[in-house]
Amino acid sequence: MAAHHRQNTAGRRKVQVSYVIRDEVEKYNRNGVNALQLDPALNRLFTAGRDSIIRIWSVNQHKQDPYIASMEHHTDWVNDIVLCCNGKTLISASSDTTVKVWNAHKGFCMSTLRTHKDYVKALAYAKDKELVASAGLDRQIFLWDVNTLTALTASNNTVTTSSLSGNKDSIYSLAMNQLGTIIVSGSTEKVLRVWDPRTCAKLMKLKGHTDNVKALLLNRDGTQVNDAFTHVYSGGRDRKIYCTDLRNPDIRVLICEEKAPVLKMELDRSADPPPAIWVATTKSTVNKWTLKGIHNFRASGDYDNDCTNPITPLCTQPDQVIKGGASIIQCHILNDKRHILTKDTNNNVAYWDVLKACKVEDLGKVDFEDEIKKRFKMVYVPNWFSVDLKTGMLTITLDESDCFAAWVSAKDAGFSSPDGSDPKLNLGGLLLQALLEYWPRTHVNPMDEEENEVNHVNGEQENRVQKGNGYFQVPPHTPVIFGEAGGRTLFRLLCRDSGGETESMLLNETVPQWVIDITVDKNMPKFNKIPFYLQPHASSGAKTLKKDRLSASDMLQVRKVMEHVYEKIINLDNESQTTSSSNNEKPGEQEKEEDIAVLAEEKIELLCQDQVLDPNMDLRTVKHFIWKSGGDLTLHYRQSPREEGANASGYSFTDLPLMAPRVVLGSLLSPNGNTTSNGRFGMD
């Protein structure tokens, strides 16, 4: 079946699965803003965010809500953007190693360029030639013809690019003149390298900087800073925006002071001189500062020609504000390895459900550490996912190495089973099934199974197709990302879109085999086993047994071990056991098992490191919180103190016949070597 074939490269690379927990519409920048582009013809401002989203805003001050739309396809910081073709096309560069081409008017991604092998940090645009250059940490500069890029289609998807080589270090800044005759790059090499993009020839190397060069400007001819060669606007880590007169560099006017380090500035060129400047910082809010009156301000002598004297800024309040949202800056994974507490830049604390990919509760401005302590539970679940806050939102990543490490009971997870049973659930497996619920290849159509029913409704057949995991769903708008372990994105889609023809085809080529096994083939992973030793406690006076190494599911509860000690080792009622075992179907057997469970808890204590164990604990929790040392877990059993000297039959603990575990444990293993459904255990 052709739909099931994947490219060979997918089998060789290590692919991870990530998803972002977020609102369906993220109206506000959730992190710092790296780049700005202004379209004066449509009064629109484009912001490129560290939250991976490009947003479009109205700069019409009469509009109460400036938000217009979001452009989403990147999976990491968007580092730079340029508007081309008179504002019709937007090119973006990202830390996800891609360059993307967008329809700026309609807001959708037209094509993705994957030539770079590392973060793409800078773009440059030659307006007269419709030529764009991209550069980044892979030390490469690529040239792109914008008209060729916008003509790409599904069938015509090949593009030729020229490259400029010779950089010895990562490139952080790039500039090209409007004629497309000069390109200059700045890097951690601390020099400027100059090329002719028409011939890809190196022209020169300019020395003088003593640190990384992060910003460059060229005029039309590539010989000056700006067209008039009179002023330059600058901003940086000191949060101050200056206008410097290049004819007299000692004179600079302090325009304003931001609340965070400046990342990008964009002049409003709707008039000459520019009436305003837009400023983006490491915070999510973008401000517009007026430049009106700057000449009068300069003439008055309020300029900085002596850095030791404080000066008054031209503006103390921004002329227009595009409000940003809060960014998550701190998180704590709770012991159940399902819920997360977060704290954002507004000091608000929130409670999240990783499994259902949603926020459970906003807790407000509460003490973060207190909330962690309040929600602590004495339970241990293995790590099965990792968390990234780079975009200011929760990004959860699943890796083949530990995705299936966490098993829990349905009851503990808050899920009910139709038949009333309490099955063991694998958290990673359930989540993968939920993330790919809309992918047709994962759907189970029980055509050949006895339980299949075909309903005839209005003469049509309706097959009962089983989707997802049967317990929960994730929000359909959840972004799902398949990427290489090194961070390179292979494919991004929304959960609900995996049923589309194109998306389904790309999933066939991208989804790794370890995900196919669980979502398509429904092969659940094996239980995690934990080895341990079981011995009488020294205080019991009982003879020490031969030290056999036992093994059981790490989810096995302490009470099950207590029942085993009561039934099989201490053998209080051997005759009753023999009678029971000869008639397995005898009515009332369930009641007898319940009686044994009660009796075991009344008469037996299980200890680890001389600490009496809670019967509700499981073995992995005991090993993590109480054993806390290397080597195999060792458990000891003894008679409950409340039973000592109070036995109606007059026996003492030391008088009880002891049976070696070897005799009774082997038969309780299931054929695959896991614990049997009744939760018991066996020997290695």
C-alpha cells in the first residue's frame, strides 16, 4: 500500500515529536520581538516574535484593537523579516533553520526553503532587483530571487540559489543596497565582509570592530549609511534610542528610553523627515515614539555630547503602544509527571495538564514555591517528556528513549473504563494517539471483528471507526511538530489538519517507526519491571530465607506484596488455600480475595530502610523516595505490632511455617514476562 511507504531517510534520522500548549488564537506577542516591517501603504506593522509567530497589526491609532492576523508556520524564534514586491510578499528567517515565503496580504505560507543547516539570523533585501539574501550560524549566505520564490507551486517546487562563501564565523547581520550590487555581512569574526552578489565575488574585508557585529545599514549605492547621510538611529542593551548627527558624531539626541534592551527599530518613512520610529525590545510590547520636534530639541542644546551628564529624552511616553502578552519564564513538573506549574513575566502562576494539552487553572499572583509544596504527592512516575520555554509557551517534547517510561492505572489518572476494570495506561502512548487522532492511518475500522456493527441510516452504511485512545482528546488547534533531535524541524501541522490529503501524505513520510508502532499498529510497550528482594525483618526472629531475586511491575502496590507474604510465605491458612486452588471457579472467590487483602493489611507490615510502607505506595515510589540508593530494592516483612500477643489461635510469628518464594512465584508471570493482570509478581 503506497500510503504506508516512507522515505528511507526517515528511518535513519532520530525524530522527536513536540507540541505546544496554547490558545487557539494567540493575539499578543508572548515573548521578545526580533524584527519589524512597516507597510505604510496599508498602515500595517509586521512583528516577528520569539514565540515563533509573525503578527500583523493596524497602525491606525483610531482602531481600538490593532490586531489583524497571525502568520504561523515557524517552530522557533523568527529572527528577521523583509517585505518585498511592494508589500505583497514577506520573507522570514528563523532559528528552526528555515526561510519561509508568505503572502503578506492573505497571511499564509507559500513555500519553505530548507537550505540552511543552522539558525537563520539575518535577511537583506535589494528592492530594485527583488533579491533577498539569507545568512546565519552555518556561516553561509544564500541569494534568492523573490519572483522565482513566489512562483513556486506543488508541481514546480525546485528553486536554484547562489551562495557566498568565505565567512569563518557565524553571521548575525546582513545588508544589501537597493541595486543589489553590494552585500555586507557582520559576524563574530569582528570584521565586515563585502561581496558582489552578481558575481558572488569577495570584494574586501573591513576591520575595526572588537566584538560581534549585529546590525548593518547601506544606502542605495552601498557607500553610505542612509540616503541623506546625515543621521543614524541606534539602540541597544542600555535601552536608550539615540539619533546621531553623522556630520558631528559628538552630537546625539536621546529620543527615548525603553524598559528593556532594544532588539529592532523601524522608521516610519511615510514622510521626510521620518515622523516616528517603532521600537521592539526583549519584552513583548512594541512602542511607537514620535520624532516630531527633534530638530527644535537639537537646537535647544538638549543633546548628549558628554555622557557623564544626564539628559532629558525627547519623549517620555510612547505615541502608540501595541500591547504584548505574558511569557512563561519558570516551570515545575509535578511528581505525577502529568501536571506542570508555571510562572510568567507578570508573576501569574498557572496549572497545566500535559496529557490533555491544556491549562487547567489560573492561580494568579501566588507564591510559586508554596504552590509546589501544596501540590506535592508522595508518588513517583518516571520522566517521559521534556519541557521547553524558549518561545514563552509550553513546548512538550517526546523522545523515543523515554516516551513510554510512564505507566499509571486508569483510576489514578482519573479515567474510567466501560467494564469497570482498572487497566494500566501508558501516558506517552495515549498522548501520541491523541495527537494523531485525525490521521486516517491511525483509525481502527473493526470490519473483521465480531463487535463491528454496521448501522443503516437512511439507506447509508455507517462504520464504527475507532479514533484516538478512547479516554481523552487534545485541543484540535494544538500544533504538532516532527523534528530531528538536533532541533531541525521536518514538519509542523495542527492536530485537526492531519486528516487532510497533503498533510496525511507528509505524515507518511515523516512519522518515525516508534510512533507508528503505537498509533497505527497499536503495539503497546511492555511494562517496566523492577527487581527486588523480600526477606523477614530482623525483629521478627524468623529465619532468613534464601535470597532470591524477584521482579514485578514497578506499578505493583505494596499491599499486593503484603498479600503475597500473607498467602504464600507465612502460609497462615494453607489448608484453605489448597481447597480454594482446587476449585478456581468456586462462587465467592472474589470475596475471599478481598478478605485476604484486609487480613494481610491487618496482620502484616512491609518495611524498607526500617520505614513502614503505606500499602497504597507502588514499588517505584518506594525505591525513589525511601530506598534512595544503588542496587536492587530490598523489602522486609514482619507481623503488625497490633497483632503481637493478640492472636486468638495463640501462634507467634516465629512459629509460622515459611515457604521459599521460588516455589510460588514463577507461575504468576504472564507469557510476555510481565506481571499478570491481578498485579502479582514473579521471579527473574
